[in-house]
Amino acid sequence: MAKEIEFFFDLSSPWTCLAFHNIQPLAKRNGATIIWRPFLVGGVHNNVNEAYVEARANNMASPKWQQLGQSLMDWSAWSGVTMNFPSVHHPLRSVNAMRFCCALEGKQTDLFRFMTAAFDAYYTEQRNIDDPNVLTEIANELGLDGKTLLALSQNPNIKDQLRSNTDEAISRGAFGSPSIFVPFGDGQRLYFGNDQLPLVEWALKDGVA
């Protein structure tokens, strides 16, 4: 089986930003290709992980959530990824950004470039990537056609694509972002989050028949 990783992502997740950067050298040294799959993590949580949303809303001052915040910053330093988080725009409603990503999904190289710039815009520069005008600016800065992408993001087909990607991820067991599917034996394994990237690498090395 070819070493092909599916990386379901939502730009609003800081752990996804870290995993996005950290999985790239991992894939390269293992000869794997990454397929970037935009989805809406809010839709995932609402369907299969409501307890997480409630815990985040009600317990941010708890020792567990304080430690998670420290861990995020430690991972940021370890990864060499600048992360000014939480942003003034946190929590981010990411539906507009993810529709832009869906409009680019068929052009993986352009999607990768947009993801890189959007992560930087939100987590380093603290720009509001839920604002369609900001998303258009980011696209234009990359030499993409921001006006066309904005129009596509409002197209019913793109909206359906985002819902379909989200439903697909849920049906395959996803419960958060990033959800990473890796070939393993005759099937696939699901790994969740930046912390499980060592297992992703193990699966790529030892799990492929």
C-alpha cells in the first residue's frame, strides 16, 4: 500500500497548526504523501464530542486546562513555530476559512500554500481569518485569485463539500482536529493530534504490509 496520509484539519485549532508543521518532515523522511482534507471541527464536536466543548467552556481555569495551555506553548517552542495564542479573535468561527480551503482542495499545492499563510496570519500575526476580506487578502498575497475564491466559498457546491468532508471524517471515527489517517496493514489507523505524531511515524515504518 502506498504511504499516503490523509490530514483532516480545521485552521482554528492551535494543535492542528503545530501538527501541520511537524508532520511535514516526518512524511518526507518516510517517503509519504500528505493529502490535506479541510473539515469543520465545530461540526465534529457537535456530533460526537459535545463533552469537550462543555469542558472547554466551563473549566478553562482548572489545573488540567492550565497545563494544556502550558503544553501548547512548550510544543510551540520545541517545534520552532511562533504562536501568539490565544488570539484576540479566539475562539475563531472558522467556517469561512474552511470554505476557502475546500475551494482549493482539488489543487493541493495551492491549498498547502494557503494553509501555511493562514496559519501564520492567525497564530503569528493575529489576523481574523474568519473575515472574508482577510481571507481574500491572504489569497491575493499568494498570487491566488482572492475574489474568485471568495465567490466560490459562497457556492452551494463548496458548502456541501465542507459538510461532506466533515461527515466523512465523523463516519471514519474522527472526534477532533487534526484527524490523521495512516495506512496500516490492509487498512488505516486514525491518530489524533500533534502528540500522536510519533505513532504516525511508527505506523508508516512498521504498519504497512
